[in-house]
Amino acid sequence: MPNPWTGQGNPYTRQEVRDRLQAALDRGEPIIAAGAGTGISAKFIEKGGADLIIVYNSGRYRMAGHGSTAGLMSYGDANAIAMEIGEHEVLPVVDEIPVICGVHATDPRRRMWHWLLQVKDMGFSGVNNFPTHCIVDGQFRQILEETGMSVRKEFEMVALARKMDLFSIVYVSSPEESRAMAEAGADAIISHVGTTIGGSIGVVQASVSMDEAVARTQAIIDAARAVRDDIFYLCHGGPISRPEDAAIVLERTDAVGFVGASSLERMAVEQPLQEITRRFKELRP
């Protein structure tokens, strides 16, 4: 069903988003979701043929030249930033593909049902659990779990989104989280294997190997598949930074798509911008 007010584009119902993704698979194409922190990114991601655009608060920091992990820190209101980017930059320039809102589900200052109503009213077609605590580990993760800001809040947000007819595409980093997201009703599960390598602000030593990324992705898929058989599985992060890398994971696992933020938005700017500036500088008056 097209937008009832304009006849085109967002918002889509949950089933409409699912149908669009299944149609891509039926055409023999992978599902490609891309993060957009600016309107110009969103406009040309759509022209490039992506299936989904996801608005993360980290896009604000990433496109300002900082590491995406800034989106996990208390440098701003993650929910408000994602909403602002969506309202004023991304949604106004996207013609047709579904736009997903990153939701910081563990924010204790939000009534999550109320916030999701605002997300839906703004015209987003779905939600993603970002910033996500699933990529936090160690003692700090344990503190979050014990003080009411646990990953379970993210599962609860997804269950609410399902009731509100919002499509959900979610990050997990372990089989246990994958199983819980499947039980909560997630439509698509992304295997998050770490911060993306490469470029000017990607990680190096903090990344896992490709073999580890492949094994973890398949374990995450197997865990959710034991609960439901209607989930789309995608990969993200770590050594999966180029199309060639994603091809390896798609070949060696049951994943059917890729989610790129730094690997699509940031890296697409860094080298080309540097190169074209250098070429202008080589001109002689």
C-alpha cells in the first residue's frame, strides 16, 4: 500500500517491508541496508539501489569525522538525534525505500511505547536497536545488566514494535541474544561482529578475523532459526567492510544480506573526497 497521503513512499506497514525484502531475494539479489547520517547520503544510497535506509545517531558523529562508537557514549540524546536526522534530513529526500529509525531502547527516561508511537508518526517504517548494549561486554556490561539498562530492554522494545506494526531489524552479537530477538518477534537479525575496520577511523586490533566473523554469524542464524523460520539474516561489522568481504560471508553462511554504515557512508566519502581535492590542487594557474 502506498503512503495514504502522498501515494508514494514511507511509511510502510511491517508486512509491506517484508514483502519488499522477499521480492529482492526472489530476484536473486541480496538485501542491502545502509546507514545514513545525512540527507545527501540517503539520497544517493537510494539511487544506488539499497533496500533499506537506517538512521543511527552514530551517523551524526561518523559524518562529523569521529568514530561510530561515539554513538554509544553520552555525547547527546541518541533517540532525539536519530529522530532529528530522520525528520529534517533523510525522510524529506528519500522517495521510495523504507527508512528505519535507530532506537536507544535502554534509555530510562523514555516511555518506550510512547516513543515508538512518535517514531511511527514521523513516518519511519521500522526500528533498529541502536545504540545497542549487545556490543558492550565485560564488567561494564554486567553493571548495565544489574542496574536496569540491560539488553532485555531491547528485546522488549522489539516486542512492542511488533505490536505496533513496525518492521524490526536488529543487532545481536551472540546466539543467546539472537534467540531472544526471534522470540520477541524481530523480522530481520543482523550478526554484529564488531566495529568496522578500514578508513581513517576504523578499528584494527579490535576486530575479529573473517573466519571468526563467519562462524559467529552462522551460530547467530542457527540460534534464531530454532525459534522461527521467517527471519531475514544479515551480517555487519568487523572485517566485513567491502563488497568482496560481504560476498565471503554470504557464500559461507546462510545470511542473505549486509548492513553497512561506515563501510557504505563514511568510506564512500573519505578516499574520493581526498582524491578529487588532490586533483584540483594539481591544476596550475
